[in-house]
Amino acid sequence: MSGGGKGGGGGGGQPIGHDYFASFAGVFGIGEASELLEIIVDSQSVWKPENPVTKESSSNPYQFSIPLRTPTAYWYWGTDDQVLTDPVLTKPGRDHPAYRHRPLLVLENFYNGFERLSVADIKVVYRRKADQAIVTASVADLDDGQCNPIAALAEAFTSEVAGAGLPPELLDQASWQAIAEELELAKDTEYLSPQLNSRMTVKNYIEEINGYADTWFRIGDMGTVEAGRFLRGTGEPAGLPVITQHDLTSRPTWEPNTEIDVSSGYEMSFEDRALAYEENWISPPYLSRHDSAETREATKADRAWITRAWPQAAAKVSEFYDRESTPYDEQTLSIREEVLAAKGLREGSNFIFEYEPWNYRAVMRITETSGFSDTGSAVSCKVESERLIAPILAAAEPDDPSSVEDEELENMNYIHLLQAPSELTGGEPYHVIALLGKEQGSLIYARLWFRFFGSAVFTQLGRVLNFAVPVRLAAEYLDSESLDDESGNLLIGEYSSNEPIGFDDIPGTQTDEEIADDNLLLFIIDENDTKNFEILTVKSLESPIAGETPVHVLRARFGTSRLTHAEGSPAYLINRHSIPLFFRRGFEVIAGRPTVTGRTITYRAALVAARDQLPFNEAIDHELELAVDDSGVIPITPENTY
């Protein structure tokens, strides 16, 4: 604080309050600034030019005024040769250093407020380019106020002013440049605004960057720090080394992380530049794949280095949720040391693990190694299946509920699995809809598994907690019926002699708002070919006549077509927001491979009651086969479903 004052007064000599002013200066960071964007006082923007002021186009200090606050403000860019010239810090009797490498704001006779004795909360929004020479060319430049995180991390390693001052030769420049160029291809979402407002070690800085960009860093063979990024996309990458059971010295140990072990929701905070960099929250904008799983507290994450709501925050929250909510395998493999050396595998490396006794193949990455001895012995490697690419194995039943003398667990009479149209999943492909009905009140959920190519090993798909209401068409329903069908010619009846639970809970009439929202849906399925199905929106149900209920509908919803449906066709009533949707990146992998005759994905389902469950090995009669055709779409054909 360089000085202060007040002014004020009132009629009749009676003071009614004072305005308080002060002259002061503040350091706002370390390292040379590049652009000055905005001054924020008490969460209100008080100065923001139409275009950012750049260091190259202005003097040092840059002099400007802040309306209603001060006629004179000085901004020092923090250059390595700057000299103080403002009247506040150079006032006779004051001895301030030049604050080189320190962006500095000086305010002269600044208005703090009426009857406010403390200094206002002042934020300066500025940009600076990372001071480093590891990442070169345009990938090191700023873009829309954000920087390449690899360039920022390189500065933390090598800068003598704003970093650890380590020799640049310590970093493997080629790998750092390659990852920086990969991030530049998606800079709208991958570039960040790192803000170091407290002391942080380089190790913690690395962990922060990894959390945003899904990168990794390790010491390479030459003793330099290598950079890499975990696998992205939907397919199995070409050229990965392969580890088989012949490379192991003992049987793998395996621990699955299933739907009940991973996040069921995600909420992310970020500093929204549209709200003067105040904290804002965002959740994934699409239907959660865990709508059919137990309700658990959502994962909450702080991502303060993201500042743009769109497209950055909206895209990253979906990515983070996909990563955190995807089940994965953890395994410990005892791999021969010479095999690891020959294949160049170290911590962070990806490889394909093929284990013939399980008929298992998955993309894995090494997370930890121990036991190197240079004697040709085995190395213990902790590995994880690559999320969003590799499926997980089917676990044995995690518990064995005590059976009680109660009604016998029902057979699964009502089950269909369908390829969800992308219009129903917000454009996302390869989601599976699990339509299950029940007529036994003690049922609480059903377990689902699947396996690729007729493998002997099943993979866990998830749990279905939201049951549909199964019905059958009581009469043929023609494709000539209008899209908005009020005729009542669509007749539904009971699925079997036992009326399924839940039919009485369906309202007879939907409101206009519910109809517009496609609130209640009817799936009508071709009994002989489940690739053919139609989704209809239910408008109302008439009173049943002789067990047959006329339905008024909107036809051909969510990209499906009007079809002629035979009498007796299976159908399901379900609330749109309760549809159990399941998804695995492995589905996309299968769809992207060349078609092979007989290539299938088989599903298996088993019911679980409140105190009893159908064992996995007794669910064999409820398999469903999913075949891949030339178009890459995954249709599903049911067998033995009713």
C-alpha cells in the first residue's frame, strides 16, 4: 500500500459516509506476460478491451485507465530488462526492485468503494507463452488464451525462472514434440490454462497434466524423460507387441473392476471465463450408461485449468466420465524378463495379452513392474485392460446370497436385446438396449454377460435394474397406419397367462408435454428377426376389451421405420428415461474388423431376487447372439428367449 485517502460529506455538516481511495501495486505471477485481457474487481469485469493488448504492440509499462475506478493504471509485462517508471513505486523515499520476470499491476488513486476500508478483490486476466525450447513450432503457441499442456510442462522442467531449471537434455524431445503435436490436433478441447496459485512440485504438476490429457511420463533407456499418451479411439491399434501364456511363468492373478466398482456419475467444476472466471459445474450431457445401475454418489472433480464451457468443458466432462465409468481388469502377470526386454515393454507400455486357457484377448498397459534382476528370471507386472478399448472378463459371482424357503426363482420369460438407434443415444453408436420384463415381485435386477466369437469366457456387461412391461400384439398391425395413429387398430394383450408386473402402473393418457418428450415408448419386435423393430411413442391407452388394449401412438420414432407387425409379435412398454443402455468400446472394435462368417457376440442373462440368484452356469439357456454384418452395424438375434 503506497497511500490512501477518503472523501465525503453531507448536508448540514453531518457526514453520511466516505469514498475510499488507495494507490498500491500487486505482483500477479511469474514469467513474462504476452497479452493483457481483463481486470476483474469483486467478480465484476471493470476493464476489457475489444482486443487483447499485446506486449509487442505496447510499452512497458502499458498505461491505461479503468473507468469509475482510476484514471491511471500501469501494467508491467515482467520482462528481463524492465525498469520501474510509474509515479507510485518510484515516489521519493521508496526503494522497489524492478520486479523483472514478474507481471505487475500498479494502480494510482484507485477507488475501493463507499465506506470500504479494505482493498477490493482484484483479478488480472493475462496470457503468457511457456518459456521453453522442447516443444517447437506452432504447437508451442497460445490458442484462444490456452496453451499446449506439454509446452507448459516443459517449462516446469527446464525454465530457470518459472520452473525447476533442469537441463533440456534431460527430456526426450522427440516424444514430447510428438505428444504435443497430437494434442494440437484437438486444441479446442486439449489446450489448457494452467494456473499455479500455490507451490507445486514438478511431480504434482505432471499428475495434474496427466489428469487432463491422459498422458504418461517415464525414464527411458537413455535416462531421459519420455512422454506418451494412453491409447485413444475405438479400435485395437496395429503393431502392438503380444504377450501370450507362453511368455508367463505362472497363472495370472486377476481382479475385475465392474459397474459397481467404477463411477456411476460425474460432475466437473471449471473456471468459466464467461462468468468472470468464477467456478461453474457441468455433467455429461447424454443419457448415462449407468441409468440401469445402482444409484451412487457421482464422482466430483476439480478441473480449474479448463475455462471454456463450450466446446471444452462439455467435451471433456464426457471424456472424463467415459474413462472413470468404464469397467476394467487389473491383473498381475509374471512375465519372463527376456521377453519384456525383447519386446521393449516398460511401465506405461501397451501390449496385447492373449491367454488361450481363457480364450481371452485384450489391450493392456503396464502400470508397475518389480523383480528385474538381469538374470533371466520373471518380472512381476501389474497391468490394466485399456479402458474404452478392452472388455473385462466375467467374474465369478461376488457373493452367495443365503437362500430362503420362498417362491422358486422364475425363468427368464421376457428378454430382448436390441441395437439402439443412434438417435436414441445422442448420436453414439453401438449401444445395446436390454428389455427385460418380470412377473415375480421379489426380483431386484438381472445380470448380463457377453462373449466374443463363441469364446469360452464371458465378459461382464452390467446389471438391469429397470424392467420393462412385456406385451404381445393381439392383432396384425400394418405399416400403412398413419404416423400419428389415433385409430386404435394397434391392439396389445398379455405376454403370457400371467400378467407381468408393472402394467397397472402405466398411465392411460400422456400429457402433450410427455408426448413431445417421447416419455412412454413401445418397442415392437419382429419375432423372427430382431434387427427389425419399431419404436413408437404412446399417446394413450384405451380401456381393455376382452383382454385387448387399443393404443394410440406416434410411429417410427428415433430413426426407426413403420413396419407391418404380425399378430403375436413381442413388444415392450418402458419409460424412455428408464431404458437400460449398455455400451462397450469392444463393440466398435468388432464392427470395425473384416466380417468373418459365424462371428458372433453371445449374451447371457440371469435373474437375481432379493435373497436368491440364478448362478452363472445356469443361465446358459438364455444366450443371445449378436452377429456383425458387412455394414458394421451390430444386429442382435435372440435364441431361447420365451
